Amino acid sequence: MRIVICDDHKMVVDALSLLLESIDGIEVVSKHHDGKEVLVALELDPMVDIVLSDLQMEVMGGIELTLQVRRLFPHVKICLLTVADEPESIKEAIRAGADGYVLKNAEREELEKALRLIYRGHKGYTQPVLLQLAKDNSIDFKPEIDNIGKNTLTPRELDVLRLIVQEYSGTQIAEKLFISSTTVETHRKHLMQKLAVQTTVGLVKYAIQKNLV
């Protein structure tokens, strides 16, 4: 499980990194102090499973980061780690599309359980959050931005798409963009998911129709 950490307090980031690295099967890919840094990191290395982020940060907080991750990197899950236990904060996170919501006073085992649930495709909430959700029937668990991002490509994905149209092989694309062949294939897979096509031919057709080349 590859995880990116984000919190605007360095001590929190360092402590969280040590905690996560002590859990079997978890790799901390990178550590950041605001949402913008996370987006740059995901652009460079999109093969991340979960972003674990603080909710309230001065530069691009957790809600905006959640929206951007879902739009630009829909394959990446996001879990918010926060002290905010108010129902409105929880509802806002769910509406934005957060896959998990964990309070900072949670035990290590609770955090680990939430992350493993998220990794397996489920929602990860700690017990106090679940209690809040149980009290409020007005919460809609379907994110407002469910379909955002299908036709929104990152600059790197556009680079890969243009080279695919020019009939470059995966190896050639990797050499031209200074990335690994595995990363190229990851971009190819994400392009197909976002554009709802099944083959490379479908990607080429889309690029031509949308005048991307």
C-alpha cells in the first residue's frame, strides 16, 4: 500500500510517517505540507494508493485537495485525518468524495483498519465518525463530483496521449518523457478509465475527435 502524507505541521508529518512505516505492507511514498505539493507529487508519481491528508491547511486544505485528486487522479483514494469532529465537517468531506475520515485522537489500530478498508475499495471511518453518521440521516454518501474527471486529463497524460497517437511504443514514450515504462502503462490505463475506452485505438480516436494532436 503506497501512501502520500500531507499535513501543514512538520512534527505531525514526521510522527505519522514513522507510525505508518511501522505497519506491515505500508510504504510512505512522500511527505508534504500543503495540497498543492501533493498534486505535484502525484503528477510525478501517479502510482499511489492513498493520500492521507489533514483537513485544515493554509494552502489548499483537505476538501479542495479531495476535489482535485478525484478530478485529476480518480484512481487515488483519499483519507482525511483531522481533529474536526463536527457533523458539518464530516458531511463536507463526504460530499467532496473523501474515501475515509479519521480523527487524530484515533488509536494506531483504528487508523490502520481505516486505511486497509479504503485500500480494498471500502469507506474508512473511525468509530466516533460512524456514530455521527448514524445520527444524521441527511448525509448523502454519493459524492457530488462522482463523474468529474472522466474527461479531464493531466498535462502528463496529455503528453502520453499525443505520443500514443504518433505511434510511439511504450518504451519510446518512456525514453522521450524520462519516465519508466511501468509509469507509461499506468498513464495509459488511467487514460482509458477517464475516457471510457477499451483500446489504444479508442484513445487515438478520442484524441483526434477532440483535436488534442
